[in-house]
Amino acid sequence: MAIVQPRDEEPPSPPQAPYVPFPTTPLVEDNNLLTFITDFFDWLETAWQLPLFTPETQRNPLPRPLDLTDSLYTVEDLVQLYGYSASRTHNLLDAYGIAPQSYVHPGGRAGRHALFTKQDLAPVIEQWEWERLLSAIDDWWQRFFPPACRTCYSCRQNAPYSTATQQFFCAQSIWRNTLRSVFTHFIKELSRLRGVSAWWQEHRTDTWRGKRCSAWGILFIYFLDRRLLQLSIDELLHLDPLCNRSHQELIRLWRHRRPEEYAQFLRALDLAHYYAESRDRVFSVLSLLVLLKYGLPGVRELEQALSQEELEQCCREHRLVTRHLGEGVFLPYPLSTDIRRGHVVLDDIRFSFWKYAAGQEQPERRQHWDQGPRNWSAWLVKMIEVALTAPVYEGAVGILSRRPETERVLVSPWRLVQEGKAADIGFALLPRVVQEQIMTYLTHCHQELRLELTTLHARVQMLVHFFTWVRRQEKLTTYPHWAREFAQSLFRAYASEGCAHLLARIRRARLQGVAHFFSTLAKLECTVPAGYHLLYMLEKGESWELRKVPHEDILDRAFQDGVRHLTYDPFARLALTIHYYCGARATETLDLHLFCILEDRDGHAYLLIPRGKAKQERPFPIVELGMGPLLEYMDEVIKLRLAPDGSSRTLGQTNFRYLEDDPERARD
């Protein structure tokens, strides 16, 4: 993937709206009250699957507001329209202080009739309309309520009232009646404010606590599922009605809509060997911060790949976890171009947890830089990603592609910044122009020169050390516009003072690395200090000396008496056996395939070393004396990794060196 670095003279691009991974268009109109109420009850019955006690009872249509077309109305007209008695109609008119506009004398014994204008009747008509609507809604609610027990205190108190009243207030239906009450309160607010978003703007600072908290949770789940609310992660985590619900209720919609997908995710969690006690929290994070936040019916929607433009936008917005190169410097793009929308969603959660932890006071001994709100940590996000990459879903493939970055231990960027400030070192303390040049250099070295990440790590340390030393000398204010004499005197001082504690060969390599940095930027037409060529000549190399190693008898005794007794850790025992009998490096051993032993026609055994810095595989001879213990320990590890049918018990890791030309082998 190519990330274009802007030049200094290029004008900044206009601001762009943040990337949104999923549509935000509401699935139901919230400005039409009757449509909203109908959709909520449909959702409650089909999606939430609240049990029905009288499913045979059909829902009567909701009453629509009557359109008063005439200008004047009598009491008799109002009685015919709304069904109230004449005496109650008179009482309501008197209660609202509505006086007749005029009178009409039809003649005969009827006497005179009071006439009321349409405008004067508006308050009482609105009240009548609400009573008709709430009565119809109560008929709909009654289907979800069991018959009254007739034995509890509430039933005995409400015995003189209707059957519906006894059902609503029966002790066995308290939580249902609370939901009914909360919904009634909400639709009145919705009618006043004309939209869920406007209602949220007015109530977003509410505490949402008390006995009705649980009922509000169901309403919030409905709002999110129908995309009527677009809430940030911080807003979601401050909603007690949602966060206090059990994980079973939070994943209820997912389990009902896609039971097979839910079962596949459970299987993937087993393969990931998660801690059983963390399962509830994994489901809470997944359901609340992924499925409900974006109104998704399941996890399959997370597999949609980002386009090149979307990927570049996410990189500019720093929405993706990328490889940490050291000293607080991160690669500005992912190692793989196969990035899905689910990756962006999960990384947003990671960044939110890290940012929250950075705002908390961290104790000296036991720090929790991955700890988010409600004791949810970034480790839960890792478990979700591992489970979504497992090849157990439809077509025996994962929903998300595997990323080399997240298979390693991740470090919070906020932690690196704070620790760097405390130690007065780090990338974040350097001026912006220096940061931009370092990122331009690293991007060029990785994409064009194809340097290894380990090499980039060493160069990051070298550059940050150099510029930190210059910053402490208070000489960075005019960078990169240093005069030749000034720059050369600074380079000499750095070689004699800033690198005085280093060996001559390490000092020479560091100076040449700084020179290569300036030379590369000059080729890229960036402004660099004059006189940087002096760095190539400031230090001469020194002769190499062979390092002494312990006698073979000592090494053999350490292997026989130590390594071969590591029965409690078969993986470590196998790795140390490979080191002893093959001489492979630690990084090479960690990258080995499970089936890594080859044999030629003459019976000689070799260890197939995966690609390294040389970009090629290498057969490594195995000492014949070590074949016995090596094969013995290898068999033990294979039994731990593979089931009797040959399927893997665990999920492997990604070797990013194979990603471009052999993706299958990279993930095997």
C-alpha cells in the first residue's frame, strides 16, 4: 500500500468528514408517531421476541387523528366524534376554560346550542386524541401480559377495576408494566420534540438511574437497532440502562436473528482458548460497542473490505492499529491491504479504552494501561478479533482477515507519550517538522528500499536518540535551516559527547545512519541541513573480536540436566532443543511452521527456516545426535496442536513476509 507524503509547499487538503464504517440512515421514521409505535411493537414481538400470552388476539389499528373540517361545533357533534357522554364533554370543556363562541337556536323544545370554534377546542381535542391513542396502545400491551394472579396485594386492591388494569398492575408483571409506563412517557416526549435525536439532545445528560433504568435499556436497544440514535463509545459506556443489562440480553437480537452465526462464534472462542470467566465480558463488548452501536444484525457485516480510498482515509485519521517501530513511532499504514470494516470498528474500541486508561491515575507498581471503563480491557477486543478470524464460519473462512500487528503485544500510544514525557525522550517531544521527516524517511525505507521492520526499529532508535540530544541542546528551533558551519559543529559535538558512551563500531553505525537519513531526504527533495556528509567521516571502524563461548561439555550438561527436564513446558523445551542442535536464531525458531523438518534422498534431516531478512527460505542441517530428542518433543507439540482428525486445536499466527505473494502460507 502506498501512502503519499505531502511536500512542504503543497497546500493542505480541505477537511474531510470522518470515515463512517456503516450506514446511519434510520430504519424507521421517527417523525410519524403512529408509524413509530407500530414498528416498536412489531420489533418487540418479532426481533426481541417478548412472549405473547394471547397470540390469537389481533391488534386493532391505531386511531388516526380526526380532521375537524368545520369551523363551529356543538356538544352533540363532539359526542358523536369522540364517543364521550354529554356530561363528561361539558366537564372537560369547563376544565379547560373553553367558552362558547356563540349560540344557535334550532327552535322547538331543544332550546339553544352552544357553538365552539375549532381553534378554541384544540387543547381539549389534543387531550382526547391522546386518551384514544393510549387506550388503543394498552390493548396492544395486553397481549404481552399474563392473566392476573388475583392473589397478590395489587390484584386485591384493583379487584373493582377492569381485567386489563388487574393484568397491568399484578405483582408478576411489574417489569412489563414499567416498560409500558416508560414507553408511554417516551411517546409523549416524542410527540413534543418531533424526533428521537431531538429527544436525546434534551436528555443526554440525564443520570438514567432508578427503578425504571432496566426498562429504558430495552428502549435504547430498540433505538440503536433501528439506527434512531448514533452514539459514541463514551456515550454508550455512560448509559447505565444498557451497560447494566446482562450479556444474554445484549446479544438477544443476534441470537434470535442468526443462531448459526452465534454458534460459530462460540466455536471460534473455544479455538482461541479464552478464559471462561471472560466470556460474558467478550459478549458485552461485542454486542454493545459493535452490533448495537452500528445497528448490525450480526457479525457477517464486519467482513466488508475497505476500498483503497477508505483505507487511506482511515490511515490519515489514525483509526487503525499499526506496527510500533519503537520510541512511540508507528508505521503510518497496515502491513496488509486486506483491511475490513470490522478492523476499524475494533480498533476504535481499542483506542477508546487506551485513551480512558491514560486519563486515570496509574499506580507505580501495578499499572493498567489497557483498562477501559467498567473493567473492560483491550484484551477483550483481541479475543473478539481472534474469534472473528477463525476459519469456522460459512465457507470455512474467517469473517476478518488476520493482521500481523494485532497478533503481537500491543502498546498504548498514550502510554508511550506519557512515559516519554516523564523520561524526557520520545518521538512526541520532537518538533512537527522533525516528526514529518522521520515518517517520510521510514515510509520510503519500508516501501521503496524494502527494509525489514527490525531494521526500521533500529533506525527509529538511532534517529530519536539523535534529535533528542539536539533538542536538549536547544538547537532544534531553526531545524532544518542550519548553516553549514553550525551543522558540522553540531555533528562533531554529537559524535564526541552524545555518543561517547558507545563502542566505536556502534558509534560509527549510528553516525552513518543519521547521514543516510539526511541523504535520503535530500533525494526526496526535502529540506535538510547542509554539511551532513561529514557524518560519514567522523568515526573509523574498529577490528572485530571473536567472542568466547562456553566449552561444549558445559553446554551439553546444561541441555541434558536442564532443557530435557522442562516437561511442564513442551514448547520451550522444543525451542531450546532446536537452538542447541540446529543453531537457529530465536526469531527464526518462533516463525517455524509446525511441520518444518525435511529429509533428502540420502536421509539427511533439515530444518526449513521461513523467510527472514534475506526474503528466502533456508534449509538448516540438524545434528544427527539431536534427531531423537527433537522428534520426540516435536511429536508432543503436534499432539497438543492437532486434534485426532488432523484439525488444528488452536489458531495460528501470520508471517507477514509471505503476505504479498503467498497469503495462504502467511496464515498457515
